[in-house]
Amino acid sequence: MMRKFVSDRTGRNIILVRSFHHLKQLLQSPLSASQSRFLSSTVLDSTSASSNPSAAPPVNLDTINPKVLKCEYAVRGEIVTLAQTLQQELQSKPGSHPFDEILYCNIGNPQSLGQEPITFFREVLSLCDHPAILDRSETQGLFSADAVERAWQILDQIPGRATGAYSHSQGIKGLRDTIAAGIEARDDFPADPNDIFLTDGASPAVHMMMQLLIRSEKDGILCPIPQYPLYSASIALHGGTLVPYYLNEATGWGLEVSELEKQLDNAKSKGVIVRALVVINPGNPTGQVLAEENQRDIVEFCKKEGLVLLADEVYQENVYVPEKTFHSFKKISRSMGYGEEDLSLVSFQSVSKGYYGECGKRGGYMEVTGFNADVREQIYKMASVNLCSNISGQILASLVMSPPKVGDESYELFSAEKEGILASLARRAKALEDAFSNLEGVSCNKAEGAMYLFPRIYLPQKAIKAAEAVDTAPDAFYCRRLLNATGIVVVPGSGFGQVPGTWHFRCTILPQEDKIPAIVSRLTDFHQGFMDEFRD
């Protein structure tokens, strides 16, 4: 029998095994002395390596993807980890801290802080997930008639009425039809269900677009600063370059086209090819709502520079001031006469925000317009790799874009729940805004929309030096001290980006109204003590 040998870099002969049958033949036939010595030494080497406790593990920080190390996500970062530890200590040892509960103001997670789900949405979801009860007589007394009717409509759009089965990779066609109709009703311009890609919340859609657009570190994405860390994290994970543009805090976090032009030119001078512009409207973490004229300028900028406009519009229902109105970038661009051939635009929406707050259901979509058929095919391929988004999230996305209407049995309750939540959020935003503005050395812009305030803190030099002494950003130092003293969890502004030399933190407006006075009291007492301790 012929054996084939090659030499490795050490000059040793290595036997190439072609198959399991070949291996069996080799083991049954005699080997030369040199081959026998080689096999024996190889076995000994592998045995000694596996038994050596000092051998490096196959996966460590030096061997994982460096893009993962570069990626950061502040809203679930170090401060939140500490909060979870404190919560466990409160449960195991009540009274061990100067507070009796952790108040999570770090993330837009409404139902975790007591917000009730919308009744109509949950009724339809329940009926879709257990269609056997639709034909029972008692169902009519437990569920509203329009919820029963909507459940039947949705189930008829799902092959086999199976909510536990995979769907089309873009999402169930009938649900996309409903969402497109909702977009048309919102914008007064046509929407194509084939432009809709249903996703598990907006985040996977953002990742998908970053994966599509970023080819190397030479590709840049213009992002607002401050920004939602999803964008910096996804750009890092996909190997691109974040090109920052700074929102103007002095003008209520204004987005100025002159700043976009400046940062675009700066990126070009460094050899970075800017592919897209991210706009978050209403803003996160800054809470501003863009004026229509400002949006027109942004559309013109993207058209002139050939940039994809990535419009994060997940807070479109969260507008709290009468002088501002949400307008989608699609509506703005179409009203300017720009169509598919003029502007590449991707709009993101989610069931996690708004008045619904269904974060755990993981529903959302992106509307993709202005891409040619070849590129669309590649986007569909990426969606197909993930098979499909979850069906409950898909159903919720369709309900969000097509809620009960006047005359429906559920309408009055739905309207009361929606308006009650939004009015309460507006009151909470104002109460916290006033509280922050009354603190020494703190300024806070109005929350026109979204779910957050982003106050600026003017820290004493003594506090900044104390933070530097423990190798911590000054705003993170403040947030850690706040947590340890009060149980209130906020996110340091350094996790969102900020003008160098300024310090902020992000606080949600989501704790229930009856808890707001306690939060204000705890925060006020802490802040006064902190400023006294570190007063210059």
C-alpha cells in the first residue's frame, strides 16, 4: 500500500490521511521506524499539552475578534452591572443600603417600570397565539369584537395559521401590506409592502444596513454626538469608522448642516469614504424634535453628497410639545419631489417605544427605498440568513401601524390608554427637567420628544481630579456615586459621546409618576452633598 508524505516546517514527515478507511488501513499496516517515532512523539506532545495547566485557553482576549473589544454599549455597561449587584444584595440582605429599591432610569424599557401594555394589542396577540379559543362562546365576553375580527384577519394571512412557524424572510406579506397602508396614512404618500423588512426590533435592521454599507475601516458613517450607542457599537463591530457630527446644545440640540459639511470634509481629508448619515428623530439621548425646514436641508445635503439617509424614527409617537410635529424623512423627501431615483433612504421603526413600549416582544421594521434591484436582492439575502423575525413582533408591528379606529369597539379604551400614557410621559419629562434645572451647576434642555433627558453637569475641578485618580470619566464617577447613595441608575454622557470637556448623563422619563417625587428628592439631596464634598 502506498503512503503519501509531506514535510512540515520542521522537516518532519507527516502522513496525509485521505479518509477513515485509509486511516484504518494505516493503523493495521506496519510503520517504518521514523514514522513510528514521529507518531509516538506527536501523541506525547499532545498529551503533555492537554495536561499542562499553564497552557493558554483557546479563547482569550488576545484571540477574539478585536472588533468585539472595540465595541461598547453604555446603556447596559458598568453602572448597570453594579446596579444589578446592589439589587441582589438588597434581596439577600434587606436594609444593607441607604435605599430599598433600584430605580432603573438607564434604558427605555417602559413596562419594566410599570407601564401597562395596550389592551387591544395584547388581546389580538393572545388570540393569534391560541386560535382554538376564537370559536368558543365565552371568548366573545372576554375579548372585544374588533380584536377577535383582527385576529381572524391576521391568522388568515399566516400559512397554516401557525404563529410558531417560520415566515417569509421579509415578514408575513399580509402584515407588510398593513404596515405599508399605515405608512401611507401617516405620510400621504404611497408605500410599497415590498420595501418593508420586518425585524426583531429596530436594532437588527441597523446592523443589517451597517453590514451592507461598511466594506473596511475606510468607510465612514456620519453619526450625531451625542448618539444612541447602538450606532457606534454596530459601526465598530462591522469594521467601519464613526464620523461624528456634534449637535448644538446651546440651541436645544440643533442639527446644523454646516456641521455636517465640516465633518464630511474632515473625513474626506483623512481618506474616509462617508457612506451614510444617521439622523435620530426624535432624538436619543437628547430629546429634540427636528423642524420640517431642518429636515429639508438634511435631505438636500444627502442628495448632494450621495449619502444614504438612515432615519431612526422609533420615537415618532413620543412628541410632547404642541409647537413640534413628527414628520418622517420619507414624507419630507417625497414632498420635495424626490423619488426612488433621487435618494437612498432607510427608515427604522420599533414596537419598543412610542406609547406601546413592547420591548420584550422584539418587533420592528425598516422601510428601504432608493436602492436598485441588485442591491435589494443582497439585502433580502442578509434577511434570509436570519430566516425571519419572530411572529409576535411582526403582528405587533402591524398593530402599531394600524390601531383601532373611530367606531371600533376597542377605540375608546385604546384612545384613553394611548393618550393617558403620552400625557403622563409629558408631565414626567417636565417634572424631571425642572428638577435638573434647579440643581446647582446643572443645565437641562427641554425634552420635546423621545423618552430621555440629557442634562449637563458642571463638575468642580476637585471632583474631576478625584475621578481621574481612580481612572474613571468624571460623569461616570458622578453616576456611580449617585447609584451607591440613592439606588438611581442613570448612564454617563461619555457613553453617548459629548463635546470634549463637557459632562452629562442620560435619565429616562419612564419611572411611574408616583415615584418621580422620590427620585427628585433623592437626586437633589445627593447632588447637594456631592457638590459640597467636592466644592473647589
